[in-house]
Amino acid sequence: MKKTVDLRIDAGWIVPVEPAGVVLQQHAILVHEGRILALLPSDQADAGFDATETVDLPGHVLFPGFVNAHTHAAMSLLRGLADDLPLMDWLNRHIWPVESAFVSADFVRDGTRLAIAEMLSGGTTCFNDMYFFPDVSAQVCEQAGMRAVVGLIVIDFPSAWAGDWRDYLRKGMALHESLRNSSLVSCAFAPHAPYSVSDEPLAEIARLSAENGLPVHIHVHESEDELRSSVEQYGVRPLARLDRLGLINERLLAVHGCHLDDAEQTLLAQKHAHVVHCPQSNLKLASGFCPVAGLLDKGAHVALGTDGAASNNDLDMLSEMRSAALLAKGVSGDPTTLPAHQALRMATLSGAEALGMADETGSLTTGKWADMAALDLHALNTQPVYDPVSQLVYAAASQQIQHVWVAGRPMLRHGELLSLDTDKVIGTAQAWRARIAEHIAGNQT
């Protein structure tokens, strides 16, 4: 007798990411109670299963939803505010002053909704965030049906969210406890950067991370200024300081890593830490180039993130994946560096591994949550199709993503968002722009 499942999807090509390099044709994926039950040849699926819902996607490539391993989601409301500036000028003279005036629970709620709408539309099903009011971000993710890791932000100076580093950690740990039973949202420690978090809170984060098994998500070696100031203040480069404090281990997500010497790359590889590469943000801020080829050659783990929309200026993982692949070739001088299948893994499973979620998402594997995206390759820019993964990495546009599921729940259908009102999200973003622009103009007169 046939077994009945909730959902069956047949696609022109299915790219599970695990095993590596595999592309399946004439296959179906079967989903029940939010998880992948089986991935079978279509005739075997016909013989053994009935489905409550069947989705037929000829001409589409079905792949794991992207895992955006580094974002500042609410900063979507600051997109385009201060472009074409160096990092520290951008932060000190523009971003931080506006944040001090406007960051609130409402700002985070509305900015995170905008970010989630953009990410879901582009095939991202999970993101790792770092921002104030992570409790609000978590609530928005739960309401929207988006998988996320919210950062338990820590920074030396007070904010609208917390008064000092102890307050940041106290509120963060309370949020972690409240989310223990969530199937969508979990937590990571998110100390902003070595230059903005002092030794005492970093040491406490190292202790709490080991005790609770939580990842630590931090900007590291993003700019040459960061390295110089660390040597002046602490006598060592930032990674050496983090290592001294017990933070270089398998739970570390070292974001950017634009300035890593050979010994530092080896250290990260040997200690199984994860580097989160954000190529477009690094290019735009002229921060430098993450040595992806060297890291991969040494066996280091490298995932992919967009950074925030204020410095990218989008949250498009498809575009980020292409930039990563092309930049790795250009920087290394080797066109075989970061081939298409490896770039896709970096944008999916590698991000899940960095977040400690590889048993739950990141590949189309039996037992994992059915977090998936389908992209229509029947377009001028992706025809003809010799290799669907090459088309996905080097030719496709995010507008071709037509369907997205998170835990088997449809989030995007035929290009239309289902869990968020696009017009309302855009209208709210425009209202924030008017308020912020008025504030900036008032301060300039």
C-alpha cells in the first residue's frame, strides 16, 4: 500500500549538495511534516507514494535554500544612506549617529521584515543576524516562518537595547532560554568586533559559549585600521587576542577575514573555526580580499554572507555566490579555484555547518527540514542548459527564483511572497526613509 506524504516536488534538476557534485534528473523529493522523507527516481515515487500536494517544476533547478551566514537585517532601512565611503568613516560619521537616533524595537521590527521579504524572494531560507533587539528579530522570524540564528549582540557602549556588556549578556541569555523549544529560531553570541568589545566581556562570552554550545559570531580582520589599532592597544593582531581569550574553536564564525596571513589561516583551519566571506561588502568598502583559496587549501571552513544591506547593498545570495566564485579566481590567479558546485556548497551547507545546524538544514538530505528553493532556468540568460549548477552560479538572476519552502511550508509561490505583504513592507520602508532623511537634513542646517 502506498504511503501518503504532505508534499511531492518533481523538478527538471535536483541538486542536493550532499553528496558533493550530484545533479539528479527525473527525481522527486517527498516531504512529510516539514522534513524530507525521501529523494527518489520519479518512477519509484509513483510506485510507493501518494501526495496531498504535488508541485511539478520542469525547467527548474531545485536546491537547498541559501544560508546567509552574516547579516544585519534591520539595517535594510539604511540601504543607500551613506555609500562610497571607507569603513570607519561610514560607521563613525554616518551609520552609528543615525542608529543612535533611530534604533528601537519598531525600527528593528520593520527593518527585519524588509530583509526577510528580500531574502525569501531571493531563495534564502536561513540567516545569521547581528543587531540590537534580537528578541524583536526572533519574533518577526517566527511570525514570517523564516529560519534564523539571532545574534546576542554585545558591544562596549550602551544602546537602546542594553546599558553595558553585562546587560547585553543578561538579556541575551534570557532570549536564548526563551527560544530553546523553537524549531525556527536559535541564538549565537554576537560580540560586534575586537575593536568594540573589550577583554572582560569577550572572556565571558568564551566561557558561556563553551558552557552552552552556542556559536560566536564576530567581525574579524575586516580592515587594516583594525589590525593597526589592535597592535597598538593590545600588542597583538585581533585573531591572536581572540585566541588568547579562548575564542578560536569550532564555534567561531570569523566574519570578513580580509587580512589573514598564512599563520592565521593555518590557525583557523587547525582549530576548525569558520570564516564567513562577504565579498560584495568587502569590495564596496575597499576592505580587502578574503584569501579564500588559501583557506580552502589549508582545510579551513568558509561560508558565505551578504553583510547588511547598508554596505552591500542587497541581501542577494545568488549574486554573492557569483561574486565569491569570480573573486576567488581573480585573487588566486587560478580559474579552477572555487568551482560552481563548491560555491553553491559555501552558500548552503557550509553556512549551516558554521551555525551548528548541518543536521537540520543546508542540503536536501533525508531527515532534514525541507528548506528549498526552485529557480526557473527557462530564461534567455540561462539557456541552453549544459550544467544547471554552472547556470545557477554564473548566469542566473534572483528574479528567476519562483518557489521557496521553509520546513515544507511554501513561502514563495510563482514569485509571490505568501507570509509577508510586500506592498505594506515597502510602504513602511518608505516611511522610515522620510523620517531619517528629515533628521539628517535637520542636522546639516
